[in-house]
Amino acid sequence: MTDSFKPLSPQRQAHAEGVIWDDLTGLVRWTDIATSTIHDYDPATGVVREHVLPARVGCFALTHEPGVLLLAMEKQLGRFDTRDGRLHVLDDIEAGLPGTRTNDGRCDRGGNFIFGTLNERGPEQIASFWRYTKNGQLGRLALPKAAITNSICFSPDGETMYFTDSPTARIMACDYDSDTGEVDRIRGFAEVDAGHEPDGSTIDADGFLWNAQWGASRVVRYAPDGRIDTIIPLPARQPSCVSFAGTDLAQMVITSAHKGIDEATVRDEPLNGAIFIGTPPRGRGLPEARYGHEVQS
């Protein structure tokens, strides 16, 4: 393991994903999809707290109200207040496709929530990428259907969207308009080694893309032209998502999962499912975009 990256707690997660630094509350937040929980980590105290939800949460977004999250649950969008546990359902997702559920997602630079779904019943590409506007309108992005949507993130200027259908082992890019949701010039960005899958991604302040690679035990930093710049090896087989954290956004948090790994391997390799925190050899993060209209004081 890279010496600077250590588990942030003794806990191990079945399927941790969607990690985000919440600068308004000073917390690192992520979802464990398998257990329908959202976790908060306080770097100041080392305390990890969990919130149990009535359905699996594929991803979530911060809002402009501290402690309030926009959730993409299995088949619904919801507003969740972590302070008192109240959940308000906002919209249904792919009600006519019983085999899909939500997966990866984050806000674009304009405050709209972009997320995707996955096919739990097989390899058919029936899942979609969706946009929930800051005005509360849900619509499908004009991107190719997928089996497992992932790697959703945006260039610093918001004009390029990155995404993947994980089994293709190829990260894609497109021109993106946050005002309209229109996409153009869909193109390949980076190829991942055969047998491994690109999972969650984030963009740093230099416009480089960091990708957690499921099955490859590593996080990779790609330059804006798609070349590999940096590799962080990890003692976990299934890194799942990556985010910068801390007041100066100089630290990095990496989630992993032990889902699908046999018990003997989990016993022999106890860091599968750990949440890692450390300082990357280069790069600094951007503030996470928040859903909705900014509150005017």
C-alpha cells in the first residue's frame, strides 16, 4: 500500500461508493449500497456515524442546506435530512424497468444532479444517464444506454462530462451544457486494462481525472488528453470511488468493497472494504458542486 494511505476506521464496507467531502459540515460522506446506509466521517474526532435508509442509495448530492442530501435511491429520488432523519420522496426513476436501480452520480457545475442506473439482471445495456434539474425536472440525457453507469464527473469549467459503461472498460467524454442538458461530440477518453472496470471518478483543480478501478487494486490519474499520469496502488481488490477532502482539498478518500469476494480472501486480505484516506502524490481537489439554487443571504 502507498504508505500515505490508511483505513480511516476499523469498519469494512460491503459496497461503499459515492464518497464526497461536505465542506459546509466538515464531514466525509459515502454510501454503502449493500446495507442501505449513508456514512459520515468526522476527521476532527475520527467518529463514523451511519444513517439507515429504507432503500439502497446508489449515490447522493449535497445541497445548499447543511446536512440535507439529495438521494438517488433504488427507484426514487428523495430529499434526506441527516439531522433528524426525515426523508421526502421527490420522483420515481425507471418505474417501467424493474431490473434497474440507481448507481453513480454527482452534480454538474450548474447545480443539476446527474446520475445513472444499472441493470441488475444481466449484461444488457438498458440503463440510462439522467438529469434532475435544479428546478426539479427529471429527464434522460442523450447518451448511449449502458449496463452499469459510472465515472460521472465534470471538467473544471463544466463543459466536458466524463462517464462510462463499466463493463466496456472505457471512460468516455462528451461536450456538455449544464443549462440545457444537451450533449455533443461523444468520444473515447481512456482505456482501462482488460479484466478491470472503471468505477467512480473525480476531477482535480488541474482538470485531471482520478478513477477508482474495480478489480485492479488501484486509483489512476488521467491527464486531460487521456494519458496515465499517476497510479496509486491499494491493498483492496475493488476500489470503487475517489474524492478529495479536507479544508484545503489536499487529502484524498478512496472507498472500496468486499462484495463478491469469497470469505477466505476477505479473511486473508482484511483491507478489502476499507475506506482509505491519505495525501496523493500530486493534485488538489475542487469544491463539490451542490444541488439546487444557492441560498441568497
